[in-house]
Amino acid sequence: MYNGAPVVLASQSPRRKQLLEQAGIPFEVRVIETAETWPPELDIPAIPVHIARQKAAAVMAQCAPGEIVIAADTVVVLDKTIIGKPKDREDAIRILTALSGREHQVITGVVMRRNGEESSFSDVTAVHFKPLTAEQISYYVDHYRPFDKAGAYAIQEWIGAVGIDSINGCFYNVMGLPISKVVTRLEALQ
């Protein structure tokens, strides 16, 4: 059980909230909208850390001394290209069709700040989808509406259970927060 400094989650993600709760970390949510942009010269693994750093900095300005801000951003990468959140139903179907039968990477960047001190890292998980039928993809998109999810899917939902045949790395990273690493870094910030 976590008994350290107060924690502020700079995210509205229900999955990140759930993972912090599962880890027994009391927290409050504070979010300030920030542009999810990055310099074009950044390597892909650095991009989610850069975006998380922007989120953390925006929220840190509202924090009391001693509070720890945790911010994260997750990207899905296929063929060295970042796959964002789908714009609509057709885009979600297009994304899942591209992921079908292939391996992609899920990279979550995490930034934790307290009193000017920062701990940041990224975590990479390789995910492989078995070949999906058009009917499976349409069913998932129509029933789960994954429009707020990078890569147009959530591993903990139906498509993860029936469509993912292997992962190499942290399952929780694919959900949006490599919680074991977060706990370890959180303890070090005390």
C-alpha cells in the first residue's frame, strides 16, 4: 500500500485511473488540455514522453509543494508510423484492418514530477493480432466504439480476448500505464 506524498494524475483516462486504484495508490485527477504535438526530429519512443512532459508541466503549475504529478501518453506504432485515435467508424475499421495479422508496438511515455525533480521513461510492448475477419472488426467497432483509444482498440476488451495471440512486454502498458514501473519510480521520488 502506498503511503507517500499526495499523487495527482494528469489524465482523464479511465484505464489509468483503474490501474492506479488497483495498485493501491490514492490520487486525485487534475487535467489541463495541452496540444499533443512534438518536434519532427524526435525519435518515436521519445514522442509519448514529450507529450506526457507537456501534460505534467501544465498540471504541475497548479500543484502544492510536495505533490507528485503523474502524466502519461500512449502511442501505437505500425511500420514505424504512429497510429493515433480513430476519427470515426471507418477510420477505426481501417486501423484494425491494418493491425490484423501483424505485430505492432505500444509505447507509453510516463513523466513523474515532484518539487522540480523529474523521473521519466517509456515502456514498449509488442502486440500481435491474429488475422481478424471483417465481421470481427465491425462487431468490435460497433459494440465497443474505440474512438478514444490509440490504435482503435483496448486490450482488455473483447478484441483483446479473441484477437490478440501474443504480447511481449507489459500487459498494463498496452492499457495505458506500465503500473509496476510507475510504482517503483513513485517510491523513488519520496
